[in-house]
Amino acid sequence: VQLQASGGGLVQAGGSLRLSCAASGIIVSMNAIDWYRQAPGKQRELVATITSGGSTSYGDSVKGRFTVSRDHAKNTVYLQMNSLKSEDTGVYYCKTFVIRATGRSDYWGQGTQVTVSS
């Protein structure tokens, strides 16, 4: 299983970015995918989740601004980020898990840097 996060960059406050998480070894429409972020000096926090059933949930700090979605044909999950704030700056990671007979395994993408300038 591999996750490839991309789409980060430098954007002004109030702007938008769309992050992508391309998956291999799993089918994104059959797995829950999380987006996390980690700001400098802070713990990694859960930003958004899309379940295998397509339900979505968001952290309080991004509700109403971020939208998680997926494209089955491209086997990719997206995080659309609007009305960006300086506090959204950080490294964004996508994550999934697989449960096998041997137990649960978590898989993380490599992270993509988002910098919001005020």
C-alpha cells in the first residue's frame, strides 16, 4: 500500500489549494482515508476523514472551509481547502489503514507542505 500526497504550496491568506492523495494497493472507495496536518512545534492533528461509505467529517478548525472527496476512477482522495488562514500552515499527510488476519496496519503518505502567508 502506498499513498502519494501532493498539491501543497505557498498561498496567501484567503486563498485556496487542493491537495491530492493518490493511492496504490488499495481502492480508496473501499477504505477510510484521513487527512492530518502538523504545524511546526505542534502535534499532528486530524483534519478530515472520508469513510469507505463516503461519509465525511472535519476538525472544528476547518469545518465549512475544507472539503474531502474522492475519485474512484483515479483512485485518489482530495482535500479542497478554501479561505485559508495562516494557522492552516503545516505539513499535510494522508493516511489509511488495512486490517488483515495479522492485525491492523496504518499507512501514511509522505506529506505535502502548505504555507499560508498573512
